[in-house]
Amino acid sequence: MEDDMPTQDELKQQAAQQAAAMVQPHTVLGVGTGSTVAYFIDALAARNQQTPLNLKALVTTSSRSQKQLEANGFVVSELADIDQVDLTIDGADRVDHQLNGIKGGGAAHTLEKNVAINSKKNLWIVDESKIVTRLGGFPLPVEVLPVSAKQTFAKFAAAGLKPEFRLKADGSRLTTHYGNWIIDLHVDPLPIPAGLAAYLDQTVGVVEHGLFLNIADEVLIATSKGTIEHWVR
């Protein structure tokens, strides 16, 4: 019956529980942020309470996740203090069918990418609203240095990338954890993602962008059919 269909939150919880079951004991774990990741932390804590995972180390990409992890008895380390992460579990703002993604809705994509590229394996957990055939439908975040932000913004505008500075609720510019600003690119869908990523990588003044290409190894997707799809690169 239709009334028996699980809610979106219940599906996120199921996907999070599947992800928690994939964590191996005695490993280094990376944890991202977001609503589905919050369910993952709860599931990880429940599993750890039943049978201690004895993780070698645990790193995270946000203060919110760090507080939730520490409240559940986990010790959180800095990325700089470890050699490599075995598995990172995170969310994404958009994911295409090739498992490429856009991240940075929370302005934490610089740390998220640093953790991801220093991980042996990356698993994303999302709901099906995040799945697209072509990357788009979500502004592409670009973290930039304030000292040259005006010039960088002008370059993006001239390139037709429809830039906007990200603002806080009070109208002031959002400042990242590293003291930088975010320019959101509103071009949709994105032009050739690999070409755009290369352009941004080569632009002086850009700290990091939210294109995560060839990074995710697996994606768990909570669908409206009441199932969890498992995509593997």
C-alpha cells in the first residue's frame, strides 16, 4: 500500500545504515556533513556501541559533524595529523550518472576535497533529488582569495559563468573557515565539467572549486520507490 512507503527521512536513515555497515574496524575514517551524514553518524555510533570499531583515527569536514561525533564518544583528529584516510563517507549537492558531483553548498568544499583526495575510497550517500544526467541545477561554489576577488569575479562574468558572491542572511559576504569568500557560478547546466575544472584550477585567486570529478567510488541513493540504489564506478 502507498501508505506503507517509507518517508524520505526513513530512506536516508536506511542508506546511512548501509554506509555504516561498510566501515571496517581498525581503519581511518573520514566523515562529511549534511542531513544524511547526520543519520550516518547516528548509525555508526549505534554500531560502535554494540561492537567497538576501534578506529585508528577519524577526521571530519565540519564542526557540526565533529560535535555530533564527539557527543557519541568518538575522538576526532585533524587531517594534518594522519597519513591517509581509508574510507570517507559524505553527501553531495548533485551527482551525475558517471559519479561526478558538485559539493560546497555548506561552503566547506575545500576541506571536503582535501579529505576526499587523501582517501583510498570515497562513498557518497544522497537522496534521488540530487541525481542529474548533466551536472547542474545547483550553483557551483568557488572559494576565492578576497585580495583579488574583484578581478576574479570580473573574469568569471566575462566568461559567461554568471557569478554571484555568496552572502549571509544579513547581506554581508560569507567568509569560509579559511577566511576566504565564495563566488557561486550560476551557469546551468555546466559546460564540459573537466574543461571548467581545468579553467578554475588555472585561475589565479581561486583557492578551490566544488567540482568533484572522478573522486566518488560508490554512491548510495535513497529513492522514492522505497529502495536504496548502490552505484559503483
